[in-house]
Amino acid sequence: MKQVNDYKFASNLLIGAVCLLMINSFIVTGRKSSAEIIVASTVFLFLLLLSILVRKGYLWLRYLFAFLIIFSLISLIMSLEMQIQRSLPGFIIIMVNLLQLWALILLFKNEMAQKVKY
């Protein structure tokens, strides 16, 4: 029962991250081309689909999500100084990455606990 709650909470964290990304896309000023809007919408829908499938218990998605979050964290580390200078949009990007990392930890928590025996 505890494991199911972890998956639901991880799914909620991912949905929160998507909401923050949507807010961030509205905060960033400037006109967006139709290609940028299509790419952003595709990313939002993919992340929402990922969070829904995690909630339903598709465990193989943990590995896909781990792969994606590694690249996300690498890009965040490489652009951390720029993100800090951007104030609110940069803060939102950092929060999105932290939420995604927290969700990833929740998804693998039970598997790690089973492998480590005291």
C-alpha cells in the first residue's frame, strides 16, 4: 500500500512540474513561433502522459524517466549560472528539476530498500 502511495505522490510531483513549466513558458517574454509552441505543447503532453502512466503503475517508466532526468540535470548544471541570473524563470526551472528528482527518488525508493539489507 505504501508503494502505491509513493507512485501517486511521484505522479503528483510530475504534474506539478508540468504546471510550473507551463507557467514558466508564459512568464518568458517575447513572441513565440508556432514551432516553439508545438514543441512546448509536445513536451507538456509527454510529461503529463508519463505522470499518468506512473500513477497507473507502469514500472518500466522509471528507467525512461531516470534517463530523461539525467540529461535534464546535466543541462541544469551546465546552465546554472544563467538560470540564477534569470531570477524567476531560472528559479522555476531549478524547482522543476528538484521536483522531478524527488519523484525519481520516490519511484526507486522501494527497489533500493529491498536491495539494501541491514
